[in-house]
Amino acid sequence: MNSRNKWNTKHKERLHDQMEPVPNLRLKVMSANLNGGTVLDLACGLGGNSLFLARKNYDVQAVDISNVAINYIQEQASIEKLKIHPMVCDLTKWNELNWQNNSFDLVVITYYLDRTLFPFVKRIIKKKGYFFMETYYQSPQNEIQRLSNQYKLQPKELLAEFGDWNVLSFEENELEGRQTIFCQKP
């Protein structure tokens, strides 16, 4: 099964189970530091983060491989009259995206890892803009068996990658096996 079909199936199941998408808890906390503007939500899924940020009056570009997820976000944005611009995109082909350098005030990535995106993300965030990322990492206390190590960060990897930025928050939660960073471009 290809990636699009896999994610379409997962999102159909979640919608069938009436699981309303919720924003990332740590993003909600960090959003108190944000002042609005433009947001890019990469691998947005059913749009919990996108919907949350749009409700806070952000102009959101939501990107995901799943047309089921993107259609759902489009419907919700239309119903609530939110500024969300959803787009189906395979992020393994991010180099085909036409966003200009310094385009976004905030880029969000949750539970998706493609290290080749890091230079792209650094270029498209405006000066003094923010980056929020949370995903799995290779925690010695929590080995997520179903997930290949290629989709898990190394310990302190995000800190090393964005260490030259103003790191406002960094956490490795060993029990949950997740790594989170919230930082500002110098």
C-alpha cells in the first residue's frame, strides 16, 4: 500500500470513529508566545494544529499527503470561515513546492520526520519567525516497536540542528519517546 492510500485509510477510520482532531498540547502552550501571521503546517493530518492556529486568527497553509485529511480540513475551514489553505502534497517531493524564502512566521511539524526538510524550513521562515516540531526519538526508555528508527530522531538531534536559533523550549520525554523544540530564527 502506498503512503497516500495508507494515510487515507487511517484518516477515514478516525473520522468514522468521530475523533475530532486536537492540537498538540505543547504547541498550545507555546502559542502564547506567538503574535499571529502566516503558518505552514507540514504533514498536518486532520488539521488539529491548523484549525487551532486559524481559530487564533493565523493564516494557515496546511499540507498533507492525504486527500481525505485535506478535504476534511477544507470543509471545517469553510464551515468556520477560517483562513486555512489546505493542499495535498507528498512531502518527499518538497523541492517542488514554490514557497519563497522568508515566507512564514511559523512552521509546524508534528509526528513527521524527513531530515531533508530542515534546510528548507530554515529558509522559508522569516527572520524572528518560529519553528515548532515534535516527533518520536530513540529514547532508551521507550522503544516504539512499530516505528523504524529512520523515523525517530537521535537524542538531542533537534537541539543540534537548530542550536544556532534562539531555543525557547526543548524537551526529550523519555517515557513518551518524543522530542519537542520551539525556537526562533535569529
